Amino acid sequence: MHDVTRRNQLFRRRDQMREALGKSNQELVDLTGVIANDLEAPLQRFDQLLSAIESAIQDSDPAVTNYVNMAGQSIQQMHGLVAGMLSLLQINPKPLKTQEVDLQQLVTLLQSSPDLVAISDRSLEVLAPLPTVTVTSDCLAQVLQELVVNAVKFRNPEVSLNITVSAETFDEDGGHWQISICDNGLGFPAELIHRVFEPLSLFHSARDPSGLGLGLARTVQLLRQIRGTISVVSQAGAGANFIIRFPRIATEGQS
């Protein structure tokens, strides 16, 4: 009797802590959203002021014009940062209805994405026919798109870009899907791998000064909708292999 009472007390305490944590997290999300939205107003004002300055210095010193252009680029980067923050906040953490996703079709659509089409010397290959998977969210399309964009941004300029996609079951009982997206780009320093998916982590800022370090952080958030994870195996200059894992969902007729 004493054990049952103690257990019930622990369960109530756990539920209270969960409720308090959920409320605290929601307050933090709401506050961040307000801050991000409030930043848009002064940024738009800066845009207007820069436009007025550009009109006033049309035939001015090239150095002055260059400074104005740099200021404009910085403002656009801030716009992107605000948009990225809002994008992370707007990801729905609740699972959606069960649906089938044809991975082969997703990769076919990616082959015609603007990011890849803009590069002449590139290839997106499927190592083996990809399966149709059952998931509770349509997040896989967004995750694969983010990884392709990342590969394009940080490609090795000395070789043709090559991206390969493969999928297989994982675990002894085949209880998970594993999707690998491998590229031959710049890769990441091994000692910094643990920071790859952290928001605002920039590893190749000179290569892509407009980067914000939010794309890979977004993949982590998206995959949580299907209880999935993402990891990477990489070395500087040796490309990157992103590995996505998520549980298989039994369909009708399966145990």
C-alpha cells in the first residue's frame, strides 16, 4: 500500500513538472515570436532609408556606393534570420494523420529543384530503388530539400557536385527506416561535428556569407514530428553523409 501511494505521488509530481515545463516552453516560444516580428518593423524602415540614400548618391564615390550595398546585404541577412526564427517556431510538434510517402518520387522532384538546376555539373543519384514509407507527417520532403540546399551551398568548387540517396531498414527487427544522403562537398571539421545541428552554427561563412545556420537545425525540429533523428558523418574536405532514422509504422495487414 505504501509503495502504491508513493508511486502515485511520483506520477502526480511528474505530470505537474511536465505541465509546468510545457507552459514555460510555450511562453518562451511566444516571446521569441513577438521579438522576431517586432524586428521586422525597423528592418523595413532601414530598407526605406537605404533606398532613399541610393537615390541620392547615384553618381557618388564608388566606395560610398559599395558601403551602401554592404549595408543592404546585411539588412537582407537580418530579414532571413527573422524569417528563419519564425520558421523554426511555426513547426507543428504534433503528429499529423498517417500517410504514405514515396521516397523515389520525392528524389525525382528534387532533381528539378531550382538549387540543383542552377548548377550544370551536378548529379543526384539513387543507389537502389527507394521504398514508400508510412509516416505521420509530410516533413520528409522538407528535410530532403534542406539537405540538398546544404550540399549545393557547400559544394567543393574543384569537383562536380554528386549527391547520392539510399534507404534501408535499420535495427535487428527492421523496426526503423534509415535514409542516407551523401555528398562530396566541403564537409565539416571532425572536432565540430557536435555543433552541426545547432541553430546559428556557421562553418563556411566565407563560402556562403548569406548563410544563417538555421537549415540543419530545422531538420532536427521537422523530424521530431515522426520521432525521427538525424546525424552526420563527415571530415573537412571529404563531403558529408547525413543519416535520417525514424520508426516504421505498421500498415494494415502487418503486425
